[in-house]
Amino acid sequence: MQAFYMLLVFMVAAGIVAVEIKDLLAAVISLGAVGFGVAIMFIMLQAPDLAFVQIVIEILAVVFFVAVILKTTHEDETLGRGYTKDDIIPILGFSLFALMFLYLGIKAMISLPSFGNPLMKVASYYIENGLKEVGAGNLVAAVILDYRGYDTLGEATVLFTSVIGVLAILRKEGRKK
Amino acid sequence: MVVVLGSLLLVLVGIYAILTKKNVMKIVIGFALMEYAINLLFAMVGFKKGAVAPIITSIPPKHNFVDPLPQALVLTAIVIGLGTTAVMLAFALRIYDKTKTFDIDKLRRLKG
Amino acid sequence: MRGMTTIVKTITRIVIGFIFVYGCYIVLFGHLSPGGGFAGGAIIATSFILSRLAFGTTEKQEKNTTVVSSIFESIGGIGFLSVALLGMLFGFYYFQNIISKGIPLRLASAGHILPANIAIGIKVGAALLSIFLGLASTKYIMRD
Amino acid sequence: MKPLVPLFVVIPLGAAFLIPILSKVWRRFSEIIGGIASASILFLSGYFLFNLRSGIVYPVGGWLAPFGIVFVVDKLSVFFVFVIALIWFLSYLFAINYMDRYTGGWKFYTLFSLMHAGMMGVAITGDLFNLFVFLEIASVSSYALVGFSVEEEGLEAGFKYMVMGEIASLFILLGIAFVYASFSTLNMADISLSLASATKNAVYYFVFALFVFGFSLKSAAFPFHSWLPDAHPAAPAPVSAVLSGVFIKILGIYSLSRIVFNVFGLSRANAPGIFNILLLLGILSIIFAGLAALVQRDYKRILAYSSISQIGYIIAGFGIGNIWGIIGALLHVLSHAMGKGLLFLTSGSVVYRTEERDIEKMAGFGVRMPWTGYSYLFGMLSLSGIPPFIGFFSKLFLLIGAVKQSMYGVAVIFVIFSAVTFAYLLRIENKVFWEKTVKGFSDSPFLMVFSMVILVLLLLVSGLCFSHITKEFVKPAAEVLLRGVLYAKDILGGI
């Protein structure tokens, strides 16, 4: 359990660094640290599939971020110029929102089943019958490609959509002259 | 319980970046943080003490398994997150290309 | 994109084949061990991205690669969709797993999961490569 | 009929996957494939609309309800599916000519088909996580389409829209995580049963707040509307028509009403507070956006503010909560989809010829475009509630609902803001189509005019046989919502 706490503290700290640091490249590296923290967390949560995907996706996300930053600028010129009157509303709004969110979230979490004892109403069916009905040793694969294969079609389509979207936004000229 | 609270805090860090930061890239980073945090929270939901990863290696299976369903859902959510981050980065790249700044105060329409 | 130094190029030459084969392994054994189409496809995409980063590309290569990868992406998408439709045409329901289940814990088991993983692997690999090329290429390649 | 259900998603998805390959063979293939897909979907949804007797539950992959994903096609989803298919088909026809002005044709048609697939997926799914996935498909493609012009305006509006939309999506995902943690199931019917038997603890309220926040952000109701007046005008006109006409309704209104009525099982009788909040949101949207539209100068921005105001009518109709209010809201979904779709198409037609959107500068430009001018006139009459168009009857039902619930103040606001709607739409009519100063424009190409004329005819015909439409299609849909948790029994019992 201690490892969980240490990792979480590390991740929150790295997240704050990522948000507050002036150099954007360093911010992206901190974001990468959070991502790898999440991957380690997935291993500790007994989710090797997720850890795999998280590590690879994390690397790719950092590559994408770095590609964009190298083509634009390193520096976050908006930091360190002090607060003006216009900044009060978002900060106040965020504080109000954060208080409400934490209050409701903590109250909700207390009434959830405790950590480490999931209900597993539907999932116990998958565990009992997954191998027999689907024939896959990896139950996560059985769920994503058979029991909920339609979700995976949707997920692949989201990726397809975002590729077409990226290519569409990166066109040189929007309108014909 | 405290563990889940940690990931909620990480969600808040992301929202903080999205709502109060003035830099386009910082907003994108905030979204990435928020996605990680929600994925983590979702994966924690399925954890079971003393159980192992839901992969059957011998018949009949010997062990007690953790919940495989949240893992499948988080897998989907991670890939969706990467897709949206990529589209956002493309927007950021083109905005810089057109205006030579990441500062949303200097962009005309992004206020409010 | 410009290439990198000799050290990087040499190391890349050694490593890149292993990364590619490892990605293929992850895709093919997705129903038996951790991994699957998404993780494997992403690893395959990283191998291509590594070669682009290390050796550099010309504008023409970037353009050709984008065209090829967008074709592969569509092929992957249609492949996955046809796996789904197979169940509808030859079985009763959309996405029904009608291919024989085989002996559990062998490579040729679990019905349509293996072909679906392969289709997803192709699609995800091509998709991530396209995103990378779009974001990192020297010029805006997408004239049309 | 049951084996045909997956085709609603498969056809547009297949078209989207085929377009990138085949457009490399011949450029026009992209338009042809998308056109065939949209026409066949329109035909299929019409067939379902007229022949569906009771709901259909289709287990994907043969896995039954709580274990696999199910498609649920009942009277409510089939109504929304038909509205999507209709507007999509007509804006597609419009787009074939309109998109000549833009580069990157096949990307546009791919994204447009993907957006359609996403909306269809949301409308027919019976699973909460699946709803999230298809909502993301529709949203991501709409972000890219808003920025499709790749000019400064489109990019900034697209980015802002994306920030707001992604916050909403992530909150919905967080809500799903909490739902799964406390009930360990994702099927909407199953969740509804679990919710009915569970005590109303903090999870219940937290999840409800997350969902209402997320979906009302998607539907641009009053405090969360700020992205819409930027995003919808920046998109190409056919995309604006789809976004304003059906997109915000299917992602926001349909999902919200499904969750409020059928999953949480709320009704005015057992949760008056929540319904009053909905009513308040609706009324504030009507008032605020109606007044804001009066002072705008941009053709498409006026229409965008008007969309927020009309969405307010729909939400207020649900907030009234009796059968008349809900019938009025659903009828208004239809009438606003056709009316606002038509008005955005006319804006596209004017912009196509003039490249100008400021109504002060384009005085008289429309006078040489008689088809566009008269289409605008009829669309305006319908939206502001003049008989015999369908817009009159939808507002009439909303009024009856408010009066039956003895909410006379609400009824008065409905009437006053109908007049305000007329006022701001008349400003465009006056400036653009009536003043005769400039000459030398001819009307738009055939397909653009054709889709506008069809919409005008539909507005008129549906207005003339409104009683038939209400009795056959809208009232059964409203009854699905009012059945509340009995929905769960229908689904799990396999209907």
C-alpha cells in the first residue's frame, strides 16, 4: 500500500510541475513522468494490458508534443507576468468548483465499495465463462474483442477520426483561391 | 480510499490547468493530465486485493482474478485520449502558425 | 526532417528490426498474453517513427508515406468491420464470434479475436504513423 | 426488421473507411459513396419509422443484456434517427456543390460520414460506455469540421469548442467510472434497476451532477453556451446546419433525456426540484440568447444564438415534464432541426455567392437569389411560430403543457420570445433579402437550391399534417420517456 501512496504523491507533484513550469519542453517531460507513473500504477493494479498500452501511448504522446514544440516555441510567455483583474474570475471559479467537486467526490467515494473489494456483478460471469465461451486465455482480450467488441470498433474509429481530423486541420490552404 | 482521492486530486490539477492557464500548450497538457487521472481512477475501481491479472495460463485456472471489465474500458479510454490529444495538438500547431503566439489573451476569440 | 548523428543511426539499425518483430508478436499473441492489437500496432508504429527520426526524410518520402499509411489505415478499418459483419452474414448477430474456437491457449484459438487483432494492429500502426508525419513533417504535406 | 439494426452504424462507417481509398482512384468517388450511404440510411430510417410496432433489442455478438452491448431501437430512438438521417441527407446534397470552394474534399466527406456514424451510434445504443465512445466519434469529427476552413477564425473557434467539449466528455467518463464502481454494470436498463433499488446516497447525486453538467455542456444550455456562437458560424454551412440542426440535440438533449427519464427514472412527480432546475436552465437560455441575438451583426452568429434560444425551448419543454410539454419538446426537435437547418443552408447559399457574412455590408445581396430568399422567408416563418408551419404547432404544444401545469409565467415567456425570434430573424430578411441596391448575382447551383426547397416543402407538409405526425411518431416517443424505469423491464425482458 505504501508504494501506492508514494507513487501518487510523485504523480501529483509531477503534474503540478508540468502545469507550472516555464519551459514547455520540461513541462512535457514532467507530463511523461506522470504517464509512466500511471503505467507503474497499472502494473501494481494487476493490469499488464493497460501498462503495455499506457507505456507505448505515453511515449508516442511525448513524441507528438515534442514535435509540436520543436516547430513552435519552448517558452511559456504567459507565466510570470503577475495577475491582473481579468484573472480573478477563472481562479475564483476554479476554487469554487474544486471545493464543490472535492466535497461531492469524497462523499461519493465514501459510499462506494471500499478499495480492493469490487462488486464484480457482470465481471464474475466473464471470469467464469470467458475461456469456455470465447477461448481466449487473456480475459481482457476476450472482453474487448468479443463481449464488447463493438466498443473496440468505436475506439478504432475514434483513432481513425482523429487521424483524418489532424490531416484536415494541417492542410496548407483551406479554401480554393 | 485515500488512493482514489489521490487520483481525484490529479483530476483537479488538470482542471486547474485548463481553467486558469493562458497558454494553449498548457491547456493541452492539462487535458492529458485529466485523462490519465480518470483512467487511473477507473482502473482502481476493478482492483481486488490478493488477486492476479486476468490472464488464464493453465486449465483449470488456479487463481483469483481482478475485474477484467474496467481494464477493457480503460484500454478504450486511453486510445481515445491519445486521439483527442493529437487533434488538439494539431489545432495548437496551426494556431501558432497563424498567430505566432500561444497566449490566449492575444487570440481574438478564445476569451470567455 | 533532418536525420540524427551516426551513433543514433547505428543503434537504430540494430534495434529497429527487433522492435518491429516484437510488435508483431504482441499483436499475434494478444488473446493469450498481455497486449493485443492496440499495444502491438503502437509498437510497430514506434519502429517506423524511430527510423524516420534517426535517418530523416525528404518531403517526397513524407508525402508517399502518408498516402500509403492512409491506405493501410482504411484497409485495417475495413478488415475489422468485415470481421464484425462476418458474424452478421454467416451467423445470427453482428459481431458474433462464428469462427471455430479451437483448443484453448493455442495460437489458433479464440475465433475472430486473432484476425480482429491483426486488423486493429495494421490500422493503429498506420494511424499513429500518419499523425506523427502530420505533426512533425517539415512542411504541410497535405496539399490534397 | 431486427437483422437490419446494425446497418445504421455499419453503412456510414463503411462509407467513411472506403472514401480515403477510392477517392485516390477517382476524386468524385468520395461524394458518390457518401451520397449512396446517406440515401440508403434515409430510406432505412424511414422504413423503421413507419413500420416499427414495438421496440427492438438487438444483442451485439449474441451476448444478452447485462453481459454484452445491446442496441435499443424504440420509438424515441427511431424518431431521432429519422431526424438525423433527414438533415444529414439534405445537407449532404448541399455540401456537394458548396464544398467546391474548399480544398481537401475527401477529408470533408470522411469526417462528415464519421460524424453521422457517431450520432447514429449514440441514438441506438443501450449501453452507457458505448454511448461515450460514439459520442467521442461524433465530437472529434465535429471539432475537426469546425476548424475545416483552417483560417484564424475557424481554428480558434474549433480549439475553444474542443476545450469545452472535451471537458464535457471527460466528466461523462468520470461519471461512468463512478456508476461502474457502485453498480458494477454498464447496461442502461440494468443501471436503472440498480438505481431504483438503491438508496439515494452521495454517489447518486454526484453521478447525476456529472451527467447533467456534461450533457448540458454538449447541448449548449445557458450557463455553458459560450462555445456555440463561435463554433457554429465558423464551420462550413452544411456542417453548421448539421451541428445546429441535430448534433446538439442528439448528443445533448437525447442523451440527457434518456438518462434523466429512463435511467434515473425521474419524473415531475418524484423529483420536482430537478425538473424545476431544467425548466430554469431552459428559460434562461431562451431569454439570454434571444436578447443576445438581437444585437449581433453576423448572419451566422444570429442563427447560432437563435439555436441556443430554441434549445432552451426544448429543455424547458422537458422541464415542464407533463405529456404535452414533452410532445412539444420532441416536435420542436423536429421543427427546429428542419427550420434551423434550412436557415443555415440559406446562409451558406448567400456566402457561396458573396463571401460576406456581415449583414450590414451585404444589403440587397440576396435580392437576385429568389430561391434562397423565399426559402429564408418560409424558414423564418416556421421558426418564429407562424401557422401553418410545423414551428407553430411545436410551440403550441409547449404552451399547452405550460398552461396545463399552471405555469402561466412560463407560457408568457414562450409567447414573448416567439416574437423576439421573429424580430431578430426579420433583421436578416430585411437587410439581406429586401433592400434592393446591388445587382449581378444569380442563384446558387441546382443541388443547393434543391435541398433548400425540399426543406421548405417538408416544413409546410409536416405543418399541414401535424396531427398525424404527433399521433403516429411523437406521442409514442414521449410515452417511452414517461414510462421511466419501466424501460428497464422492456429491455431486460427482450420486449
